[in-house]
Amino acid sequence: MNDTPGQGDQDDPKNPFEGTPFEQFFGQAFGQGGAQGMPDLGALFSQVQAMMQPFDGPVNWQLATDLARRTVAASPDPSPDSAQSTAVADAVRLADLWLDEATDFDSGVTSTAAWSRAEWIESTREVWQRLVEPVAEHVVGAMGKAIPGEAAAMAGPFLGMLTQMGGALFGSQIGTAIGGLASEVLTASDIGLPLGPTGRAALLPTNIASFADGLDVSLEDVTLYLALREAAHQRLFAHVPWLREHLLTAVADYGRGITIDTAGIEEQLRSLDPSNMEEIQSALEGGLFAPTKTPAQEAALLRLETTLALVEGWVDEVVGQATAHRMPSASRLHEAVRRRRAAGGPAEETFAALVGLELRPRRLRDASTLWGALRTRQGLEARDAVWLHPDLLPTADDLDDPLGFREGLDMPTEEMSAEDFDAALQQLLDGPGDGESDEPRA
């Protein structure tokens, strides 16, 4: 959090970059200087030099990775030993056997791994780059253009370096967020997004041990339950080939649409009294420089959050079926996972502030209910067949009535020919009321 000057600091110069990505950098130059409030130019230029190290792209990923690894190094982060790696492999193997009876999808696991927090950071970096860079490119660029004239005049010769500093500051923020997440996640797919390498079921023993502490459940049961969730995620992403790309592209497209309302900023600034610092500070804290969401972005965000809820809801449903008659502690572990997901943590809040996306799906209970109701009425095959095409997925409106999803549509239970299957799929895509039209659905 940023320090806010107290009442006794009213004579100190104020940072005109407060509320922008450059606040951290210029904070040392305004109100934190030496005698009589003068900026500490030595510290300022030292920070400039550190942030001006060359990097490619809109984010300084070397800085981000270094900060993330330093964050996890603040507490013990031992590399898993051979016994832990074997325990993870055995748990995933048993999980896959149980899941065979709970879903039509075959195993999607091609390898297993026991990761330290630092290994999670390195193994997920490629996907994080794809998720964050579109957001960084547009937010940093837009905020640079949104800097008011007073700030631009005070920046002087630094204006040409603002984009690079913005990329470094964004790298600093996302590195801290990823480092915080690394201390919280339990598996490679813990947040619902496919962050790890395809087909690799990975668990983090150190974090799992912390999660298990106080649950009154054996560590072996906790590990097996989390292995079930990880293996279920891997099955879904392996057998729904469009899903991985659909989620990652949706996040990136959402980020590309982020804009800064420069006209609104200028209008608000004109209405402020320059001599009233409390009014200016209130405007900054009230989101003066916050990115704005267009109606198209709001709709895209709703679709993305719905898909994430459906993924996690399907995993809940499948794991619940797999453990129903085998693991007495499953209900307690399910509730513990749900509470943990609902509570979130500081790292998730940071990610939400940077990317604009909540990592915790808000409609998870509705999604779990929908998948369970569909299985009860029409069987495992019908439940899993919904993933055949993105147009078949339930919408946010369907989650409002999860028990009624496709209630009047009976799925065939006998073996179909390829031609009959294609015809049935087309009927599902067309939806009720489209008649016999051969026109494809928009």
C-alpha cells in the first residue's frame, strides 16, 4: 500500500503521479526528499538507472521473475525430495483410476511433478506473459498519455522514458503478485487457468502441508484430494481442445480493450481547486486514473467469468462423484477448498487490480449444481458432451436457473452413427425454436 501524507506534511510537495503506474517511481522525488522537501536526486537517479535496464516487450519480465523469486525466498521453499515426488505421482495415479468412473474423458496426464514455489514461478511464466502483456501494453501506454500537464512539466527530460519505466513498474507489480500467488497455490491448475505445461499434473508439497495444517485430515488424504482436482483439470483441458485457447485468448482480448478516459480526467482536473490538496487527494483515491470498461468489455468479462465458473464447477462435480463412496473426508476437504477460494488473498487482489479479472469465480455453486443436475437427468455422457463446442456451454442466464439447463432436451443414450451425431450436435447448436433451417447460427 502507498503511504498517504498526514496532516503534518501539508507543506511538503505532493506527487502529481499519485494514482498512476509511475507513483512508486516519482514518490521518492516528491514529499520524501531531503531538507525543505527537496527531492533526493541521488536516490532518484539511482532508481532511474535500475529501471532503465533494457528489456523487450511491454513488461520487464526479468525484473518480475526476480521479484517473484525473492518474494518466495523470504520463507523456506525447499525443493521437493524424491519421497515427495513419488507421493505426488502415486496420488495422481490413484486419482486417475477413481476419475475413470466419474467422467467419460480419459486421463489427460502425461507427466507428474512436485514443485517448489520457485519452480511454479518458472514453470508458469510463459502463460503469465501471455495473460499480462496485452494489459500492460495498453494500460501503461494509456496512462502515459493521461498524465496531466502539470505532471508532464515536472517530469521534464523523463518523459521519453515513461513507457520503459511503466513497463518496469508493471513488472515490479506483477512480480510481487506472482510471488504472492506462488505462496498460496496448491496445484498447477489451482486458479482454474491452465498455467502449467500441457499434460503435466503438478502439486506443491510445501503449500499443501500448510493448507492441511489444522484441517484434522491426514496429509495423504489432502494430497489425494488435490491430486483428484488437478487430474480432473488435466482431463478437461486435454479433451476439450478449444478450452485452453478460449480462456487465454479471452483474458488477453479483455486486456487489449482497457482504456483510460483521458477526456474525463481532464474534465475532473479542471473542476479541482489546485490549492485544495484534500480535494485532489480524494479524486486520486477515488479512481481518477482507473481504467474504464466499455460495454463490450463488460460482456467479455461476464463470458470469461462464466467459463471459469463452469470449469471449476465441473471439476467439483466430477471429483465429488469420484470420492462419494471412497473418501469419508472428501466433504470436509471440498468445503475447505471452497472457503479458501472464496476468501482469496492479497496476491489475488493485486492480480485483479492489474488485469481487472477476479481469479475466484462468483457463480461456482450454481455451476456445480448445473453439472450435477444434468448428470442426474441425462447421465455422464450428456454432462460431458456439453463441452463439445463453446456454443453448447451454459450462459450466465443458465446459471440463474441451474436446475433447468436443457431440461426439455433428451440426449440419446444409444450408440449413434457419425451422421446422426453430427445432426444431433447441429440441433444442439441451433437451439430450440430454430426449426429446420440450414442457416448456421451467428
